[in-house]
Amino acid sequence: MRIRGSRTAIALGVGAALLGGGLAAGPAAAAGQASAAYAPTAVQRLVPVEGTANFRDLGGYRTYDGEKTRSGVLYRSEALNKVTPNGVAQMAALKLKGIVDFRTAAEIGANGPDKYPAGVPHSNLQVADGGLMTTLYAVITSGDPVRQEQILGNGRAAQMMVDMYRTFVDDPAIRAQFAATARGVANGTVSLYHCSAGKDRAGWMTAILLTAVGVPTGTVNQDYLLSNQYLKPGNDALKQQLLASGRMQNPSLLDPLLGVDQRYLDAARSAAEARYGSFGKYLTDGLGLDILTLIKLRQRLVT
């Protein structure tokens, strides 16, 4: 997709910032994390990569049969466009097998491409947001509190998110991107995937993978909700900026869009079960993952 005109680029940039966790961690924000090399443990979740705030290891989760997911094998994160040179070096130490970027071409054009170690395979498997970011830009830059309330208030912002999560299941093109990523993880060619904030598209991808290898639903939910903790400082700063600039009188209207909510994940799960009969059938029939791929996923991700 080609971006035409600076106004469109700015629109997508603001929208991506909103769904991308507000202010991504820069050198100063990550300085405390950068002092030591990352050594994966069962309890350490956040991975220090300077220029990110939501880069996480998916190891250490118990499965139904008492095993654990492997640490230092699979990671999820927000966009890598603000990663510093030191952050690139930190990523190099992880020995990544491959990276998948779920952002659209418009998002990448507005906010910049990923920064990552030379030689690491990188794929852009675009998952669209249904125009959500462009809508957000128009609402926010209007500076009209009445319009903002009409579009975002009274549960409407949360409903936008619920609807977007349902498209993760219902849209065949989107299913194909998640399926391709799952196969890459199973084959050992993908060890990091991300979207803008590392919370929605990456969140659903993580739910797919953890569920597929036998991690209980409650644990999957806990991992999903961790994005709220890691993105809160940047989100709070963004809302303060919007208030100070006069763009919004009530920045809390953005809360349903800036964070994650159990209702969003449940909406995607319910869509999968309604369409395919069970989550297992969603994996095999919806995503087309055969038994060999599911076995390979388990072998790669579980001890």
C-alpha cells in the first residue's frame, strides 16, 4: 500500500502511536535495562532491548501436563522502529532465527521500518486494523470534545477493539498471516513477532501459540494482560501530552484503545469457537495447521 500525501502519513503516524503504546521507550527510558546482558529465566518476562517497552520472552509457562515453555526461544514485542544501536546489539545476543512484522505498509511508512541485527531474516506479514488508526487520527486532531465523546465514549471505543479482534478470526487474509507465522515458529524460522504496540495482533498470535502447546487459558490470559503493565508509562505520557496540547479534554476516552482488556481476547476466542466449533478446530481448520505442525510447535516451545 502506498501512502499518498503527508497528511495521510501523519494520520497513520498518530494512530500508530496511539495503538503502539504511546511513547515507545527511548534510550533514557531503557537505560536501566541495558546495563546487563539478558539471561532467560523462568520468571523474567520483560527482555531488555533499548528502545522498546513490551519485548517479552514466552518461556517459563506451565502446560496442562506439567511441562514448561522454553525460555530464550520465542519472543513477542512492539514495533522495532525505535530500537537504538545498543538495543540492536541486545537483540543480536538473543540469536533470533527470524522476525515477523504484522504492521501494514502504511504503518511502516509513517513510523519507520524495524531496526534489527544484520543477517536476521525478516518478513512483513501484514494484518490490517480495519481503518481504526485513521479514524482515531481524525477524531483526536479534530479537537472537538463532543465528537470525541460521541465516537469513543459510552463503550464505543471498546467495541471498536472487540470488532477488530473478531476480524482476526473471521478475515481469511488475516488468518493466513497468523497461520504462516505459526508454521515459521514450528519450523524454527521465526523466534520474534510483533505489531505496533505488541498487544493486539501480537497478543492474539501469542494466545494461538500458547494454547496450541497446552498452556492453560488462565495463564494465556495473564500473559495477554501484561501489556497493560508494560505500556502504562508511555500511555500515561501520551494522554498527558494530548491534554496539555488541547487536543483532548478527556484523554481517558483512549484507555480502551491504548491497553488490552479480557473482553477483547474473549471476543476472538468466541469467534473462533462459533465459526469452527472449538479452538482446536480453529487451529486445524481455520489456520490449516496439520498435526505434524502442531507436534513440531510443541517440540520447539515446550521442554
